[in-house]
Amino acid sequence: MDLKQTKTYIIGNWKMNPASEADAEEMFDEVEDEVYKIDDEKVEVVICPPFVFLSNFDSDGKVKLGAQDIFWENSGAFTGEISADMLRRLGVRYAIIGHSERRQYLGETDEMVNLKIKAALAGKVRPILCIGETLEERQRGDTGEIIVNQVEKALTEIPEKDLIGNLVIAYEPIWAIGSGAVPSPDEVMSIGLLIKKILAKIYGNRVAAESVPILYGGSVNRDNAFDLVDKTGLSGLLIGGASLKPREFVEIVRRFAK
Ligand code: 13P
């Protein structure tokens, strides 16, 4: 099964950074200036800043906006939450869902992830589903089982037609996030193929498997970025730390725009 997609997705997850609006604007402008110079038919560049900065940025420009989370209801008594409707009205195109930091620190479950994906799809915001195993799970040899379980639960009762052209999946091994450790391209490729197989099994054909972009995330930097796509057949990268350094981030983007 071929993993290659036509576009490479380079997505920056700023997490809870930076502290100031001025710094956020400077970082975003630096990325945007560069992205205007490249062939955006080849690369889809997305920045996911903290919610509070989303309205500072141009949502019609070449850099697409993403949120770092979304809630599963559209309005009501849900203190602190942000809906797909609100995000879409701001011009936000993507939302990261089920990031391991939210699963770990906020107790986000596979069931919540499933509800959030449904809400994002209904609200015309593209979900970026994050999955990945812990170090202990990897050492026990349970990686495959964890991935199967997370994908199946996240996509429960989601019709294939809703996913096509919308869902993005990011494989982010938890032990690789912020650690400097990175799985080999072979390992990343085999997880990519496993995800495609799960999609083919759930939907009984290869349409979703072939159309859903699968990304890698975890300690991506300017030195390893190219191989993590080129040698794995994946469709792009979800970048944390290196996305906070605009110069390094655009260097990575440029590499895929050639
Ligand atoms: P790092 O690139 O800092 O390892 O973070 C990866 C990540 O969690 C992106 O969502």
C-alpha cells in the first residue's frame, strides 16, 4: 500500500508558548514571510498557537491556522472550553485532538477524543488526531496494540465519507516528544503502514487508508526532518520545539517545497 500523498504537511504546535502577544506575532510573521516565497502546492504549513493568539493572525494567508484542542459541544455551560463553531468563525482550519500531553495532564480519554473528532468534522475544522505509545509500552512490545486501539476508538462511529479530505493522523511516540530520541525511519514507516491497515480494516476498503495524511511528531529538527518524511513515505511532520524557532521551522518547510 502506497503511503505517499501529494502534499507535505508541516504543522507547528507551539504548545503553551510564547508568553507574549508581541512574540507570537513576530514568530508568526517570520514564518508567513517565508511561506509566501515557496510553492504552496507542495507544502501545507499550519501553525497551532495558544487559543488566545488565534485572532491576531491572518486566517486567509498562506499559513493555515490550527487550534491545539477543541470541545465536543457547540455552545453552553462548559467553562473554559472552545467550540468548533468559534474556531471556524475565526478562520481556524485545523485542530489538534488527543495530544499525549492532554491525555496525560488533563485526563483526556479515547472516548473524549472520539467526541472531539466528531465535533471538529461537523464544524468543518480538520482534526489532527494524535496517537502514540509510552516508553514502557514500547519496551513491552505493545506499540502495535496501542496504536490499533487508539485509532479504532478515536474513529468509532465516524463514517468514511466524513473523514476523506479532512482527517489527519499524527504518530507521536510519547518517549520521542521533547526528548531528542527519535525512532528509526523503518519504525516510523511500519507504524504508518499499520495505521493504513487499520483504516482499511475499519472501512473495508482502501479509500480512507489512501487519503488520510499520516504525519510523524517527536523531536523533529532541521537535521532529521527530511529523512523522517522521505525515508518513511509519510505525509509530513508535527513539530513542537523546533516550531518555536521560526528560522529552523522555515528551513524545514523550504526543504519540502523544492
Ligand atoms: P517536540 O517536537 O518538541 O518533540 O514536540 C512534538 C509534539 O508534541 C508536537 O505535537
